[in-house]
Amino acid sequence: MKKMGKEFKEFLIQGDALSLAVGVVIGGAFSAIVNSLVTALITPLIELFISLFVDQGENLDEALNVLNVTINGVVFNFSLVISAIITFIITGFVLFLIVKAANHAKHSIKKKEEEEEVAAEPTTEDYLKEIRDLLQAQATKETIKK
């Protein structure tokens, strides 16, 4: 049982599980922000825009009910569906931007590491210069011995 507890602790401490947990928490918080934005701002703007083009008389409430359809006493609230779609699109776009930025950063780091590797590796000219210097040093030693 202790071994299982130790393995579970290692699993939780690993970067992947911890990153996943942080991502879920931040995603939930971000989702609440997007839901509020859509519910409080975007959906009312859409309803207002629709009310400008649909003649429902003087009553604004009737104009805003254009998005709600009632059939046999059952109300189909399309504004909620539109809100969910808008929320999905906004959340997906922001996640796309985050993933794109992370991939760009990862690519930049990898490219920089590759450039450093290339700069650190000696070239053929470097090897030839070393051989020349060794031969000159060897020739100098032989000259001194004579």
C-alpha cells in the first residue's frame, strides 16, 4: 500500500499531471469570464440588433422574444444556443492563440538550441588549423632537438 501511495505522489508531482490540473482550473475560470461576457454583453447586443430590424411594435420585450420560439407551450430559447456557440468560438479562439504562442516559443527555443549546437561544433577548417598547429609544434620540437 505504501508503494502505491508513493507512486501516486510521484504521479501528482510530475510536471504533466500538475500542468493538467492547473490548466483545468484556469480553463474553468476563463470559461466563467467568457460566459459572463457573452451573457452580459454579446447576447444583448445581438438581441438589440435583431430588434432594430424586426417590427414587433412598441414593446421591446416582444422584440427581444424573437429568438424564443414557442410551439404547443414549449419554449425553444435559441438565444441560449447562440450564447453557447459564441462562448465556444471565443474560448476556442483564445485557446488557439495560447497554443500557437506556446508552439512558437517552443520552436524558438529549439531553433536557438540548434544554432548553439552548430556554433559549438568545430568545422573542418577548425580541425585543419589544429592539425597544422600540431604539425608546426612537432616540427619546432624536432628542430630544437637537432
